[in-house]
Amino acid sequence: MKLRTLTLGLLSASALAFAAHAESITIATVNNGDMVRMQKLTEDFTKANPDIQLNWVTLEENVLRERVTTDIATKGGQYDVMTIGTYEVPIWAKQSWLLPLDKLGDDYDAKDIIPAIAGGLSVDGKLYAAPFYGESSFVMYRKDLMDKAGLKMPDAPTWDFIKQAADKMTDRANGVNGVCLRGKAGWGENMAFLTAMSNSFGARWFDENWKPQFDQPEWKNTLQFYVDLMKADGPEGASSNGFNENLALFQQGKCGMWIDATVAASFVSDPKNSTVADKVGYALAPDNGLGKRGNWLWAWSLAIPAGTLKADAAEKFVAWATSKHYAELVASKEGWANVPPGTRTSLYANPEYQKAAPFAKMTLDSINAADPTHPTVKPVPYVGVQFVAIPEFQGLGTTVGQLFSAALAGQSSVDDALKQAQDAATAAMTEGGYIK
Amino acid sequence: MARSVTTRHKTIATVAAWIVALLIFFPILYTIITSFKSEQEAIQGFSIIPSGTFESYSEVQAQSGYFKFFFNSVLLSVGSTILALLVAIPAAWSMAFSPTKRTKDILMWMLSTKMMPAVAVLFPIYLIFRDTGLLDSRIGLMIMLMLINLPIVVWMLYTYFREIPGEILEAARMDGASLWNEIVYVLTPMAVPGIASTMLLNIILAWNEAFWTIRLTTTEAAPLTAFISSFSSPQGLFWAKLSAASTLAIAPILIMGWFSQKQLVRGLTFGAVK
């Protein structure tokens, strides 16, 4: 009797202990302001889901990309939720590396996700990653300098107007550069900007048969315009400038215009860190009248690797972090201006958000102006606005980025850079089996 | 006259040494200075006078607990050093006192493994760790750090051991000492300065190792290199916080290096003027 009681007692205790044991999921992410804020607010999730414990791994963007790729390709099983972008999602989904997100819950309202963003994260109509925050690119400009130059920025400027305004605003004696643009080499740095810009000049990376197009006049026009503009009106050492370097310049009042990610708007308009917070205006990315603007589309998104053993818990977390409820939670704790932008249509219809974020309408218009499935004037065989969604692009994009960065630095001519880019792209496409 | 020339040379050499030392140390000093600035101050150009705020330190601590990473760094650097010495002392002994015609080749081959880029073996190592369940484990990383630093440890100990006269070991053998007793009671005490400096250098190398420690860990075994990496941001200027994280990560090893500098220099220059 005693033995049976003892056994039953032990079994019950073990069962209780097992039930009380929380399932832990590991989330890999980057150190962006919105991601850091999410980590601070997870108590809301764990309160509602006491059986799920969250472990965070925050990594530098390139290391994160390399680590999650290694892990997912080798089925390492280190992560249950991954922060990835619109470049990875279509490639990885086609490889069956990601789980489709079809159990996000009845109140998730997936139809509320901005169509352009949902399109970039879906394959064959199925959503493979939920957007945490989305961005396009647009023009941020100094209203006071524009007035001083006697010009008025249109809502949808042309490249010629940007050049004219940059020339007039440049005042090197007072440390003001007419325009600040990315020059640092990298597929996600200068090539994100230049690829989007080239779309508005009618250029494309490849034709329908994957033949590289750097030997075409559209690319020559793009790169020559960019190099000339930066030489005349850009900051010194621009070939080393990426997002953060240009952000620092703009916040210190050293740029008349800056064409970059829409998320930068919340930084440049923050009076705590920006000396020009009350002088910033916004406009759509420029065009050349060819039907495409020079803006990109990107969404840092949460995806679940196919190898996870905790898919249900992971999907619960993804649903929470990308829900309308989360947006309201951020608004209640830190104000509407700090809600992750660019993912849900309802956010842009919210008058409180519109009031708190003066750049809201322009952000939404910019996102809507980008179409990752038809990114260029001429037809292309690929998806992606500022990238080509093929595995070879990371390496090739960085190689071409180095060549174009060298042209900006004056180490090579535009023609040489384009010729070398054409050779590198032809070699990569032939090796990858795209060109037979 | 000769004395004044010598004094002038000494002064010039001292000033030059101070300038070089300051140039080398300045990036570290500026990181420490920046860690006491606000984010706005940090981006406002060069300035060596901070406002003295501790804001970044408290935010860094709140965002990712420092002590867990610190504990892992201590465990991994000390653990891997002990493992390396256990393997390297007998290896260096055999190469120094019982060399064969292939000893030099083996030493060169060991050193040549340091010339291979780590990324070249990332996938095989990752797969081995995955299949043996060593991903994100302290013991797995300890073995990895031991292996990557082993060639340097063996080489350093080999150099020190070669300075010890073989006759002393022969005398111990004639007195009936076993191989174990010879290594533990005769060789090791004589080579203490060399072993100590090797140990210190290995701890520093293991502490600073960033490639494998970031790629083979997630949450449990992540050391301070992963802690710093988590503060690098692609979108957003968090230079003060990044500087605070870096200062916290390098402070322990900097303090250890300061207190043991005599030992380190003596060990590193051992046999250099022969």
C-alpha cells in the first residue's frame, strides 16, 4: 500500500513538474529599435502564454543572415523563429525551408497586411513570413534649405529636379551637401539604392533569358547620373557611407536631401537625436517618367524554419508580434509614433497614427508604389525590387557593389565598372546554370 | 659627451615608445570615452570630453544581462587554456627532448593550420557539432577554442622547453624518476614562467575569439563576443551603447593584462636574446 501510494505520488509529482515546465523557443533577430522594443514588451506574450518561454539571440545583420542560413541549410534546429527579409523568403520557401503560416489565428486578419508587403512574403499564394516592420524608400529633405534655394519639392519629384535642387542646396563652405546617398559596397547597401534607382531609369539586371544587362545604355545612364550627382553635391568619402553614416550626417544638418529607407523618418524627426527634427519634409522617390520610381520594398519578417520541433509555440509568438494587438500595445506604452511601420493597412487609416507620424501617408504611398513582382520597365525573369531573388545575388550583388563603389570613389571609370560588372554577372550566371 | 648622447637617445626612444603606445591604445580609449556619452553626443563628431552619463551602461545591462555572457567567457577561456596545456605540455616535451627527423615538419604543419581561413571549415565543423549535440554547449566550444589555439601553445612551450638543458632531465632519470615524475616535478617547475605566459596569452586569445564563439552558440554558451555583436545595428545609431558593451567586454581582460604584463613580457621575450 505504502509503495503504491509512494509510486502514485511520485508519478503525480513528475506529471505536475512536466506540465509546469515551460516550452522555450529561440528567436534570432537583429538589433533594430523596433526589435529591441519588442523584446522589452514580451511580458504581454508570456503572461498570456505562461507555458512558452522566449530566448532571444540578437546578432549583427550579416552574421544573422549567415547563421540562420547555415542553421536552416544543415537543419541545425538552433532557432524556432527567424528574422529574415523579403530577399530570403521566396528563395527559402521554394526550398521548403520555411513553414507556411496558416495557423495565425482567427483574429489575426492577414488580409489587413499591405498587399505589396504580403506579395513579397508569399509563394504560390501562401504566406511564409509575417511582416514585423516594412519599409520602402523616399526622399527626406530640409524644408528650410529648399525654401532658401527658392524651390518647392513636389510630392513626386523627377531625378532632374533632385539634381537641380542638390546643386542649389550645396554649400560646402557651411558643410551642407545637397544630397546624401549610399555609397558603401554591399548588396544591401549601395546596390539596394542603385538597383531601385536603375529601375526608374529603365534598367534591369537581366533580360528574360538571364543575360546580364550592364552593357545597356540604361545602366550607363543610371551610374553616370549617380556618380556625377555625388561628385557635385555629395559628401566627402561618400563611397564609405551606408544608412547609419548618412543618418548621422542628416541629423547633424549636413545633408539637404537624403534618399533612403522610410524607417529613417522616425529617426530624423526625433528631436532627442536630430538637430533638424522640425525641418524635415518627405516626398516619393524620384522617377524619370518611365512608369517606375526609384524606391525599394523591404520587410523584416518573422518566419519559422521547417526543422523546428516547436512550430505551434513559434506560430503563436509570430502571430502575437505581428498582430494589431501588438501595435496597440506599443502605442499604449510608447506612443503611436513608435509602432512598427509598413505592415498593416489599418495602421495608416488610424487618425492617431497619422497625427503622431507626419510621414505616414508618404510611407504608405511609397510602399504601394513598389511592385516586387513587376519591378522594372522592361520584363524580367526575377522577383524583387532592389535585389534579384536568386541565391547567387548576395555574392554577385556585393561584387557589383564594390565595382560601383570604386567608380564613386574615382578609382575606376563608370565604363570600366560597368564592363567589369557585366563580366562578373555573366560568369556568375553561367556558373549557376542560368545561361546555357 | 657619450653620456649625453645616450641620454638623448633614451629620451627619444621613450617619447617614441609613448607615442606608439598611445596610437595603439587610442581606439580603446576613445571607445571608453564614447561609452560615457549620450547617443546624440556620440554622433556629433570627435570629442574627448564626455558628459559622463552612465545611461548607456544601464541600457546595455537592461537589454542583455552582462553577467551570463561574462561567466561564459571566463569559463571558456580558462577551460580551453587548461585543456590546451594538458595536451600541449607532453607534446612539446616529446618534441623538445625526443625529437625525430619529422619533428620540424610536424611543428610546421601544426602552425600551417592557423593559416587556413576559419570560414573554410565552417560547414564541416557545424555538422560535427550538430551531430554530436555540441551546438551551443560550453564543453563543445571549450574543445573548439582549445584546438584552434593548440598550435600556438605547443610552439611556445616547445621554444621554452628547448631552453632547458636536457642534462637536468637525464639526471632526474638516473635518479629513477618516471616519465610522469620527470614532466611534473622537474620540467614543469623549471618552465613555470614560460607556461604562465603561454597560459595568459591563450586566455587572451580565447577571450577575444569571435568567429567560432558567435557561430556555434545561441543562448546557453554565448560569451562576451556575442554580447558585443548583439549591439551592432544596421538601422539606427547606437554608438554609445555599442561602446559601453565593448568596454564591459574588454575590461576584464584589460585588467588581467595590466596586472600580468611583467609575466607576459618576460614569457614572450624568453630566449629572444640568445
